[in-house]
Amino acid sequence: MIELIIEMLRSPDAQPDAYTWGAALLGHFAIGLILTALIGWRAGAWRGATIVAAGYAALWEGAQLLWFGGGIADGLVDAAAVACGAVAAAGAWRNRGAAVAAALALLATIGAVGIGRRYK
């Protein structure tokens, strides 16, 4: 598993086809959900979501940008999907349906635009 994670760090590219790109978007969303559940257990739901969103953007996407040739636009999309997952997790945890709905609406918008661009 660690080999897969290292390979993902070393290959920061936007997938060219719609299906793979959409799957990657949902994978990033799931990363935000999972990490918020883990970190939020100790730090609290919203603090955990903040740590996850900011930490992922700075550490993972920052490393890809600086050392592995990641693109800024692709990194922002990935970080936004992680942040949506983090907000959805914290919102569900704290029973804040509006936050969950907003995060899912943003994710759906990103997904529709990204997939639409790959079908042209």
C-alpha cells in the first residue's frame, strides 16, 4: 500500500478521460472524509476538517508542485475535493446539513465541469 501512495505522489497528473478523472475526484473526496474522521476524533469535527483541508493542500499538493511537476490547476481541484470531503464529514458529524449540502453541491459542480471538459 505504501508503494501505491508513493507512486500517486510521484505522478501528479490530471486524468485525460472522464471516467478516470471522475473516479480520482471522488477518491480525493473520500480522502477528506476519512482523514477528517481520524483527525477529528482527537481535534474535533471542524478543527479536524480545517487541519485536513489545509494540511493536504500544503503538504501533499505542495510536494507535488515543488518536487514532482504537479500543475496548479490540478492541485487546486484535488485540494478542493479533499476539502469538500472534510466539510461533509464534519457537517455530518455535527449534524449540519447545510454544510454537507454545500460541500456536495460544490463537488458536483466541479465534477460536472471537469467531466464535461473531457467529453468535448
